[in-house]
Amino acid sequence: MKEIKEKIDFYDCRVIEGSSTSIILDNGKIEEISRNYGKGAGIRALCGGSWGYTTVEGELDLEKGIQAASKLASSMNANTPKEKVELSAVTPPEIKNLPEVRLDPRNVPIEEKVRLLKDLEIHAKVEGVHSTKVLYSESEFKLEYRSSEGVECAYDFLNCGFAVSAVASEGGLYQAGRESRFAYGYELFKTENVLELAENAGKTAVALLKAKSPKGGTMPIVLDQELAGVFAHEAVGHASEGDLVLEGDSILANRIGEQIASPLVTIIDDPTLHEFGYYPFDAEGVESSRTEIIRDGVFESYLHSRETAAKLGGTPGNARAQGYSMPIVRMSNTFIDNGDAGFEEMLEEVKDGMYLIGSRGGQVNTGEGIFQFNAEKGYLIENGELTELVRDVSLSGKTLEILNHVCLVGNDLKLTAGRCGKGGQLVPVSDGAPHIAISKALVGGA
């Protein structure tokens, strides 16, 4: 073992032990109640320019895992040598300010959780809704990190939440409404009016059946907090990830210090916030810290792992991994910061255009800087007032053009919890924004 360790430059281990609970109700009937336990480790070793990686599950023999990863790294470096990888320096993280859990979900009987989901389902099934699905999820885990540089740190984590969807149909047309919330303690179900949220999901589905598809075209728009947050995350956040920059797959390559957006726009990634993307240290043992990606329209920073920070210059702290997977550069809580405009002011500014609400997914090409997002619903803005509800609307365009067409930024920042996919891995994140007004954007419709 000593011989192998002498050949490698660095190794680290992430040990994760925990469990997850899932309850699913389909049209009011229990489809699944499951509880899963797991323990394992992800182990990396670096030799020259090559990473070796291995996972171990069950009874852990970390020394054996380090040996396997080291052998792999050493063999790869000998057979196909690459440019030596440098890692930016780190100091051991200080674990502080962990989210407070006031009501531990593990102390709530499973029967009570099922009753709650049934209440949510009843409230979602308003007149006109024919199908519902409600999910409760809960996870707890302990993560321990150690490296050959002497960094050792650990934390315990707990979160829970729910999602509800309702589908209404008429004449072969189907429309859906969705709501979800995630937090750290079961007090979520006390602090949020979850029954009202479920009812809103049902009402949205029914209302969209009567809505019309608007005429598309280029027009001024207002985005709600959720859709503006999706834009910040998908179109800007991913393009700022250091690994994509190095791969030549980012419109933001070589733009540090440039004015790339309206001076009203500031976009931040902050894993220290007690939102769904929170972590006290990342998958490389780097203490979490706030990153200003864009400040007053100027592009300030990429998001980094230790490797990308060493290559591009910057601060690491955004390496993340799903379970025992290999860490990659990821966002955490990404948002457009507050401005000072009010919603009514935005409607007056737009005068005649559209208000887009919520998100139903989409796609982005970070290399070309183009995107397309589907809104859950929208309203026409006519003479500065909201009028007709519309459905099947989308927003598309060029990232840098949209950033420069932001003409007002609201003062009502709100973040939405979700999961972000990259490299075959899903990690918890939040994204958000205040309402924003855009002077010119391409809206898709009928």
C-alpha cells in the first residue's frame, strides 16, 4: 500500500451513510411506501494527469478502496500520460450554522404522513380533475470526508418535502398543475399552507383547459420568480461552470470582467443559504462560500472545483456528487438578486406583452448560448394590466441578448427547490429571482 501511495499525488474519500423514505399516492391509493438504507464511499486518487475512482458499498475497507483507486490512477498515467493536474489549495472547513430542524420527521408516525398525503390528494382533486399523484420524500445521511492532505470533516443532514400533481382533461385535451415544497424539518407542513398549495395545483389544471394558446412573437415580457430563476440556473449558471468552460462548451469562456448583462442584473450562487441546495462543504472538503457570477451586469466569476480553479483562477467550493459518484462542478442555490421595482411598475413598463409563470422544463445549449423554456401558464398584458389566461407558452432566445434586455428587476426574490441533472447525476438545488421585466423576447405560442 505504501508503495502505491508514493506513486500518487493525492487521494480523498467520501463516506456516506443514511436512509430515505418515500410514500406515493396515486389517485388517493397507496402505490408505494419504501425505506432504503445504504452505506458506501467514493474514493479518488490522482496520479499526474489521471484520476482513478472507485466506489465501495456495505462493509467499508477504505484502505483497500484507496489502493484500488491509486492502482487505477497510476496505471492510466503510465499508459496514457496527460498534462499534470494541479489542485488549488484548501484549508479544513469550519462546520457552522447548520439548518435547524424544529420538528424531526423521523418522530412523525408513517400513518400520520399517509393521512397528510390523503388530505393533499383530496384538496388537489377539485371538480374537473380526474387524476392526482402525491409524493412524500424524506432523507437522512451522514457524510464524512478525508484526504491525503489531512483534511477531515463531517456533517449530518436531514430533509423532507412533498410534490403534488393534478391532471384535468376535456375533449381529449389534458392539462396539469403542480406544486412542491422541500425543507429540512417536518415543520414545513406547519409553516406552509400545503392544503391550499394542493388545491392550487388542481385549480391550475382545470383553468388551463379553458385557456387559449396565444399568438407568439417578439414582445416585452415579465417573468415570475420561478421562470426567471430557471433562466438564471439553466442559461447562466450552467454556462459559468468551470468544467464546461474548459471543455469549450460555454458562451461565457474568456469573458471574466466583461459587461455581459444589463447593469440591473446580479446573479449569485450561494450554498451557505438554508435552501435546498445548501451544503457546509463540497464534495472535495472545501468550505462553502457565496459566489457572485454576475455583479451589476459584469461577469465576475466561474463556479469551480479545485481542478478548474487551479486552471482558470478562482475559488473552489462547487464540486458536488450524487451519492458515491465522481464529483463534478455543480450549482447550489442560484438566483438573480433583488432590484427595487414593483410588479405594477413592470406591467406599466411592458404595457402590451405577456406575463409568463412557472416552469415545465426546457433545454439549453451552453456552448452556443441559446435556450428554450416552457412556462406553466401565462397572462396577456394589455395596456399595463393582466387580462386573459394563456397556456402552451414558451420563452426562447440567446442568453446574452436576454440578459441585456432586462429593463426592470423586482424586489420580491423567491427561491424554488428542485433537482439538477448533469453528467448522469442529480443533486438538490434551489433557483430563483424576483419578478423581472424584459424589453424584448421571443415568446412561442399558437
